[in-house]
Amino acid sequence: MAYSRCGGSPEGASLIFAHSVKEAKPVAWKVMGYWLDGEYTDLAVCLLKNSDHLFSQANQEKLKDGMPHGIETPICCNGCGYWGYEMNKEGYCQDCWE
């Protein structure tokens, strides 16, 4: 996940597929740098653990070839608007579905 540490919306984040944080940061900058208020140093990248379900949103061709890439706007829950959670077939995370 890539996001701005300093500026922009606290909810603003992109989904990045890479082999390491070092590889992910330049990819994230290409994907979302234009909408960050800060500089490259304000961009943060972190690993999302236990989130294998997010691989379905990857560009499958690039994923297969091991190419790093990003998704500027990942699929969000129809209820809360957050992403990163596993969604049911109606597009809701578990919290919103309950």
C-alpha cells in the first residue's frame, strides 16, 4: 500500500504490487505522485500482510511476468468506501455486510 505521510486525504492510498518496498516506492510515485501534495520523500509504502485476496486486482499479465505495477484506485467496499478487505459478491466488506 502506498500513501502520503504528510499531505492529501488520509484515506488516499494506492495498491502496489512489487517484490520489495524499495521496488514499490518508484512504482507508487508513477501511479499516484501527481495527486500527492508533498514531495517524493512524503510517499510511504508498507506491506499488507494476510491480504492475498488483493492479487485478484493485479494486472494478471504483469503479475505473471513478475513486473511491478500499481492500481491507483483499488476496488472499494460499497458501504464504507475502504479497500483492502475481502468483499462478498455484493461488494461489501464483512463489517458492512453484518
